[in-house]
Amino acid sequence: MKTVKILIAVFFAILVTVPGNGQTNSKKIAYKSEEIKVLGACSMCKDRIEKAMKVDGIKSAVWDQETQLLKVTYDPAVITNDEIQKRAATVGHDTEKYKADDKVYAKLPACCHYERWK
Ligand SMILES: [Cu+2]
């Protein structure tokens, strides 16, 4: 009976101490969430835009076709709003600050030819 009590005591001692170890290393990241206007036309655009956001510093990125807004949560210490807009432009999608290269836009599938700002 005594050994059982000791075993139980040891078991709880492990339970209390183990979880603490893993958390000492994780530093707090001050994520920023923003909505960025990104022009696009269809679900293929959505895939392309969201795929372009799979980089270090971006926690999540969801583009909405209806609102033409990219909801992005990122670590401002790693990536900036400007860089995010540039990434969208690089794959063919205009933002308020950065326009996609005409050649890149021209190469998009026909269904992706959203109406560009004049
Ligand atoms: Cu498209």
C-alpha cells in the first residue's frame, strides 16, 4: 500500500514539473492583424494569393473574393505590410501600393483577369 502511495506521489510530481519545461523557450510574438486590399477574380486567385503568403512571419492569410480583402496575421518583426503587398503583386495581383507586372498579369489564366485600377 505504501509503494502505491509513493508511486502516486511521484506520478503527480512529474505531472506538475514536466509541462513547465516546454514553455520556457516559447517567446511571445506580438502578431498584427490587418486587412489588405488585393485584387483578384476567382477561387484560383484565392489559392494563388494565399499560397504566396506561406512564408516566415505570416501566421495566417485568408483572401475574400467578395470584399477583395486579404485578412493577414503576421509578425511585424519578421515581415511588413509593404512586403506582404509586394508578394501579392509578384504573383500577379494588384494592391493599393504595388501593381503587378503587366507581363505577370497577362500570363494569368483568363478567369483570373480581374479588372485593374486605371
Ligand atoms: Cu483567378
